[in-house]
Amino acid sequence: MRVFTMKTRILIALSLLSLCSRLQAQQARPDEPRYTSDGQFMRPDNYREWIYLSSGLGMTYAGAGTAVNALNERFDNVFVTPQAYKTFLETGTWPDKTVFVLELRSSASKGSINKGGHYQEEVVGMEVHLKDVSRFPETKWAFFEFGTSARTAQPLPPNSRCQTCHSMNGAVDQTFVQFYPTLIPVAKAKGTFKPESEK
């Protein structure tokens, strides 16, 4: 049986620690964007553990004549990766690898003891807004649409309606901070908020 000296044991332990540290450094953080080998974005499953920013009900950016019927209004819930949120609080800007999830849920008004107003029901869709400068150098941001069961998605074209609207109307770096009430004062204090986005 081979007997190791104390010095050898210490060297082995240090080598194993170093190897573990290198492997951890090579692995992406769980909230960073992940892609398939053919470039599709992989749906983030833990987004409900991220930072919740806001909810909207029946929001539409089209004219009043195309507004959604009140009985079919959807809730949209917005989540962002924790590290991106922390950076935004410090700088008023979104860092590279920021991921937003817009979770779409149906609404209901009749159920259980509810007598008025609306509450959320099942997920009916999901959209992702992602900042990845190396992968999307022209626009820096990309959009992905997921159905209720889709696991991966291709980016929408750079001239898509989502990309165009966010580029023109986003309060901070192509994002709709004007609809996130807890972040508006942060962006204004840091001087990154576009005042025209509130009009």
C-alpha cells in the first residue's frame, strides 16, 4: 500500500482545489445567456427567482382602436437577472449579458371569492430581451419569443417591430425603464434616463 507524506497530501489537496476553482470559473453563471450549438437561445427556467421589476395589464403600444378586449387582457410580468439589476442600481445602465424575461399570463375576474378586478392565471407566452454585444454587435440587444412549451428560440430579425420600437422609445439603453417605477428614479439620478420616453 502506498503511503503519502504530509507534504504530498497537502500538494494533492492544493492541486484539487486549484482544479475545482478553474472549472467553476469556466462554467457560465446560471443567469448568463445559454445557447445551443446552432445559435438558438435556451429558455431560462429559473427566471422567477430573478428580480421582479413590474407588471402591466392589457398594455398595447398600438393605437386605441386596436386595444385588447378587456375580457381578454393579459398580464405581463417583467424579471431581470440579479447581477444586471445590481449593476443598474450602481450605474443606471445595463451591463453586457443582461437578460429580461417578459412572462405573459392570462387574466380572470371571476373565481373563488373575487368580486371585482383581475387576477393572473396560466402562462400563455414568454419573451426575452437580451444584451449580448459579442453575439449581436450591430444592435447589441436581441429579442426572442417563446411559446408555452418551447425550449429554444431564434433571435427576431434586427429590423423586427420589437427591436425598432425599443430602439426608438426605450428610456434607458433600448429598455422600457419608463414602465419600471422603482428604476425610474435611479436612471434619472444617474443621468441615463431619456425624458422624451415619458411623453
